[in-house]
Amino acid sequence: MQCDRSGLDQGVFKSTCSDQRSLNWLKKSAQRIEPIEGSGFTVVELAELNSLNKVRVWIAGIPEEPRLIFSRVAKQNRGLNTSGWRVLHRKEQRRTEGEPQGQPDGQLLVLGVDDESLKVLEELGGKVHLELSKVTFMLPSQGQTNQ
């Protein structure tokens, strides 16, 4: 495999492959990597990544694998297709024994979502059913930029 350059950029590890053979190898290899701290690897073409809209959401409770969360969101919210969602950044917060009660367990997810999902999220006012409650997405229209 040959890469011209690679590195972390805004929570996304970007790599420029020298040729199609290297890209194919990277795509196959990424599928075999075990998730690290709950985050897995997916190869996404740069054009696809740049076309996604950034949204943020705080999910309270014990942090879970984002794909499980996406599946539940899709099942509980009619018209919301999460199959193309990408995790751009994930930050877990777990309270350790002896810490003050003010910091709840949970995770912050910064996601890349397609235009159709963004439209549905906007129609829902950013409020989406997840399990037995709602979570609120911070949308680009609320002052967040699509970078």
C-alpha cells in the first residue's frame, strides 16, 4: 500500500492513496480493524465526506457504539435514514468513582449527515426520539458551520 500523505483533521483520519490498488487495500483492511474505544473505521471518499452536513448531539447514559444508536434512531423516527451517517468525532464522558455528581455519563457525537437527513432533522426541530426520551441535535442552521 502506498499513501502520498495522511493525518488527523477535525476528528477524521485522512489518507491520500497513491493508486486504486492502495485504495482497494485500505477499504478491505478498514473493515477488519476492531473498534477502538467504541469507534470503528470506515473508508469514505473525500467528495462524499465533504458533501455531508455536520450536526452534534449529546447522548446521555453509558456510551454505546454509534451504529447501535443510529439503528435505534432510524427505527423510532419515521423518515430518518441513518445508513449514510458518519461519525466525525466522538468524545465519551464517564464518571469515575469519587468524582462529583455534576458530570453525567454520556457521549458527544459530531456526525456527518446527508441533505435528506438534515431536512428531516430540521423538520423535527432537532428533537429526535431515542429509546424512552428525546435527544436534541445542534444543526447548521443554529449557527454551526458546515466545514
